[in-house]
Amino acid sequence: MKQSIIAPYAMKRLTLTVVLFLIFSITASLVHGKDAVTYFAYPHPPESLPVGTPRANYYVEHFWDHCPWKSAFSSNRKMADAFMDYAEMLPLANRDTVFISIDRLIDKVKKRPENLLALTRMAEAAFYSDSAIIPSDEVYLPFAKAVAGHKKIKGADHDYFARQANVISHSQEGMTLPPAEIILSDGSTAVLNDTTCGAGEYVIIFDTPGSSAAMMARTRFAANIAARQLVDAGILKPIFLYPGTPDKSWWKNMATLPQSWTVGAMPSAPDMIDLRIQPTIYIADSSMRITKKFMSMPLLIAACEKIIQELNHSGQ
């Protein structure tokens, strides 16, 4: 599989965050040790298990063994505290162990719709909200899908989590962007996936209405010399989309954008694309597979400048 041009530069900034988070998680496991007062008895990995992933796997796998399920949600606050203790250890465990554990947890509560809703709200706070300490769409998705697929959960609660499940299912790194209809400036329509052609990568910027940050991001990218060189060379292909149905004044303002940009409106975007972060910038490869979600404009510009430097150096 072809490697992304931009994404490797995006990963470097995450290294310190990952290290700090691992330290935080290990500290949390020590705080909730044998002498801690918890809602129910937490697991204590055997001393024979090596420190690190094996112990984390044991902890995650057995975390809910002593949970009093019949009365667990009589105190949502205590249950939420326990859930957060559980969530903090997930990044240290193996992926398969994490998802098996989550499936078993959902299975324990799904017979009572009100408990499943409460659990999913806890998962949203931990993994998906703006203030989430362990942001992870992939980990949150099973919870949202469980509510969306529950026959006894209807109305606003169902619609809220069903929309989240649909958005996440189209917006994770490694996924292909949905074949959504976009309206072009001349009034014609196209399918987002059908805009692919040749080599290069796509920079997809969503123009969130009323967002000065989105407007500034668009302006900075259009004005940056390195970005323009990459666009002119066909290495980067910008797509600028309004996530809704714009009025005539919006189309008029967009006439100032470079002719090399694809400009359009995507009315279905709020129900299919994760737009929580502003400005909303995705990087996709030549097949519209997402290689970077929520790319920051400063990091994108820095990556463009780095690539131009490397191209100039290799050409000497």
C-alpha cells in the first residue's frame, strides 16, 4: 500500500503525547491498587505476569468480573468512575483483548436499554467528546452501534447515537471516504469518490459556516508558496466543500479560490463526515482512503514546506 506523503509528518508531534499518556495510565493503575476504595473489587494481575501488556490484558479482560450488574447503575456517578478506570488501561492492552472486552461489556447491559444508554454516554465522555481523555473513534464505535441497533431504543436517543455511528463508520483513518454527492460551482453534480484521478493526495477542507478558523485555514493554504508548488505539480489536490446547501453569496466568494481547486457543496456531510474539529481537514490518498483525520493547518503547511525542501535537495 502506498504510503502517505503528508501523514508521516503529522505523526512526529504525537510521540511526546503518547509517552505522557502511557505514564499517566500506569500511574492510574497504581492509584487504583489493593488499598484503593472502588465501586467494586478490581482485578489484581498475578505477580507472575510480566509488567506491561500482559498485565494490562489481564486487567482489561477481568475488570468487570466483580461488578454487581443488578445494581451497578443505581449510582451512575460511581459506575462512571469505574468506567473511566477501565478506559484508562485500554491503550496498554492488545487490540483484540480490548474489543473482546468491550463486546462482553455491552452484552452484559444490553438487556436493559436504560443501562446501555448510560454506558454509551460514559463511553462518549471517555472516547468521543471534545473533552475525552482517551480519544478513540474506533473504541467508541461499538457502543454507538449497540444503541443504534437496539430495537427498544427509539426517538432522539436512537437518532443521536445512530448518527454518530454512521459518521464514525465513514471517517476513520484507513477508511475510504463515502461515495457522497457533491454539487459543483457550475450546478452539476459529482460523486466524491469519482473525483479521483492519477497520483497524488487530496487535501479536503470543509468550510464550516461562520468559522473564522476555517476561513483562515483556507486562506493560509491558498497563499502558501510550498503548498501552491505541490498543487501545481499535481502532488496535492485540494477539495473545498461546504457541508450543507450554501447560498449564492458563498458561491460568489468561492470564485476567488485558485482554479486548480475542486470547489463544491456536500449537503450530506454532517451525517456522513466527522466535522467536530474546526477547521476540518482530511488528507486522503489517490483512492480517497483517509490517511490523516483532523490535520491541523500549521502542520499541513509545515509538511508541504518540508516536502518542497526535500524535492529541491534531491534535484540538486
